[in-house]
Amino acid sequence: MRKPTVGDQELEVLRFIADHAPISTGEVARQFGERNNLARGTIIKVMERLHKKGYLTRRQEAGIFEYSPSVPKQELLQNLMQEFVEKTLKGSVSPVVAYLTNSRQVSDAELLELGRLVDELRVERSEKKP
């Protein structure tokens, strides 16, 4: 079953939490909220929505809830990207590749990783052919 979509503000908070987990609501409010002019109450609401949607897990430590992403950061980003491609691009990855080509902001390390992934796809496809 697919998780509900996340809004822009939720995504920003989720990415921050993924980079700093486990982290309390108070710490998110101080480190992220204040820097982005978001009230503590707003942070609490966003984090609670993300928890209800299944994007965050929480555990109580010494009376304080600490939040973490429900999946590893890499998997979270892949899921969000898949959602974007399916919803916004109707399943086509060509616009993503065109964007990367035109933006010229791909680092050498990212370019190597993209090449490795393309090679991996080719191997998988060739193994599937009869």
C-alpha cells in the first residue's frame, strides 16, 4: 500500500529529520523551525502529520519523543522520487534525464553513480530477455 503524498513543508521537515535522526520535536523546532520562521506549533503539527502518514516513527526516551524516518534516507528519497515521476511526469524518466543534462550541476561522483545504475539496468534487462 502506498503512503499518502507529502506537501512541500512536510518534505522539508522530513528531509531535515532524516539528516538529524533521532531528533525531538523541540530540537526540530529550534534547529529547523526558527531558521525557517516556523512556530513550534507548526513543527509539531507537521511532524504529527508525517507520523500519521507513516513517514516517521517515534519512541519515547526519558519522557521525550524522538523521531526518525520510517525507512532509511536513501529508500525514502527513492520512494519520493518514484512518487514524483509517477504523479508529475506520468511515469516518464526522460524529463529527469533532460533536466540533469541541461542543469550541468551533476558532480563527477553523481555522474559515475548514474553510469553504474544505467549499467545495472542493462544487465537486469539482458537477464530478463529469453
